[in-house]
Amino acid sequence: MCTSDRITLILLFSFCIAFLSGCSEEVDVHTRNMDRTYLVVEAMLTDQPDVPQCVLLTESIDYFVEEVPPAVSGAKVSVSDGTRSYVFTEDSVGSGRYVGPEGFCGVPGGTYKLEIDATIDGELNHYEAVSTMEQPGFRVDAVDYMYAGGQVSQMDSLWTIAVWGEDMPSVNYYYASARLNEAVFPMALSLAIDDKYFNGQKVVCFPITTLYQTGLTRQMYGDCGKYLETGDVFTLNVYTIPKDYFDFYMGFISSTVGAAIPMLQSQPANCPTNIEGKNAMGYFVACSSSSASVVIEEPLRPYYKKLFSFPF
């Protein structure tokens, strides 16, 4: 691929990026003049055995109520693969976060069924959702960082995160999230990607995202917003997701008033969902993944020093 083709690819690729959430942050669902309470489900099953699989359950709240949505505690949650059922247990009473057995994960090509028994508005209801895990559509070969400017006094600084990899020939959709040390990036810092402009091609030093570290981002997102220091480990995770899940989040974004950060803060009750049951919303998705990490050696390393250091 020539340099001009690479530049064209990067420019085209930039137009197909949008914000997306994952299982790292609860979905806050608000509805206008709500006359009923909805169960809100956020569940992502991956093929990573070393990463806890989790299901987040909350209740919807009125659009104009500025408070944290109530967690749904005491529910029965399980995921089955057609042969065996795996029970998810609440990690702490009242958290609404249910975690699968240690080492449990999905397998590409497998179909999984989520089942939930939860009490909403004093009524016990049963909920189900089914998702098939697609084969990995993108291989992440490497990830790196370049300092892009700003102050150097451990605040108001900007880094560019670049990725090397290869997209598979089939049409795919991706959810790209990250981790800085043990801090998992929330929905406002994640991405949804459509591969229509780079399908089947190699991606070389693509600036997939930026880290804008300020006192405010540190306050909002904890260590996800910390100033990069020597020894920190940055990990990029790219998940292959089905189109209906991609459309689900695009629906969230298009229905969100303005471009508030965090995204999806005020969500409509009529967004599409694959959760079956009385008054339910949210999504259950099974997705394969690929990842790469980089150890921060020189936090203020200029962009140009690494731009062409990887083979094309």
C-alpha cells in the first residue's frame, strides 16, 4: 500500500467512528414522563477466559431525574450454551452487577442464551435474549502511543493511540475499548466502527483514538483519565459485533439530544432491544475479540519518533 493510499484509508476510516458502550459502565436510561419501570440490561459475553463476564441490571428512571439509576439486586441470572447453564452471581449485595464463573467465556460460532428472573415494580418477571458469537473480524497486531501536545505538568495533555492490524474480507462491525493498567474505559471513551471503508485491508499506524488527560477527565473516569507515566500499560481491545448490536447503539446515539459527554446519558425508552420480557430494554451480545498492549516508556515521546517505526 502506498503512502497516499494509507492517508486516504485513514481519512475514510475517520468518518466511520462513533461512540459506543460496553460492559464497563452502567447504561443510564431515562424516559420522559415515565408511567412504568423498565429493566435495563447491559450484557457482553466475550471469548476472553481471563476477563470476568458480567451482566449489569438497573431500573430506568424519569428523564428529568438527575440521580444514579437503581440497581436491580437479588435477580437470578444465567447464560447457557445449549449444553450447560452457567450461573452468574451478584458480586456484592445491591450492586446489580452479576459475574460469571471464573474462566467462563464464549467461543466464536457458539450461540448463547441469557436468562434473567428479576422483580420490577414488585412483580417477578422472566427475561431472555439470544446472541451468536461471530468469528474474529479484525486482528490487532500492535498498538502504540505518541504524545500529541499540551501541557507537561501532568494535566491537559493529549496522546494519540495508533493501531496496526488487518481486517478480514467479510463485512464486520467492531466495538473498540481500552484499558489503562486495570482501569477499563467507560462508554464515553469507547468506539463503534464500521469496516466498509477498509474491508479486507491492512491498517497501518491508524490513529484510532486519543487520550485527552485533564483534571476533569480524571475526576469523571478515574484512572482512565490519568496522566501517562513510565511503566503504565495501555491495552486496546477490538470486539467483533453483529450488525444488529451496532444498529442498536447507533439508535441510541441518534436519539440522544446533543453530543453530551458521557454519551447515552439520557436514553429513550423505545430504542431497539433483543431482551424479551415485560418492559425491558438494553442488549445481550456475544463477541469475539483481539487485543494488544504497549508499555509506556517515555510519556512525552513525540509523534514523529514512532510514526514509521513499524514495518508496513
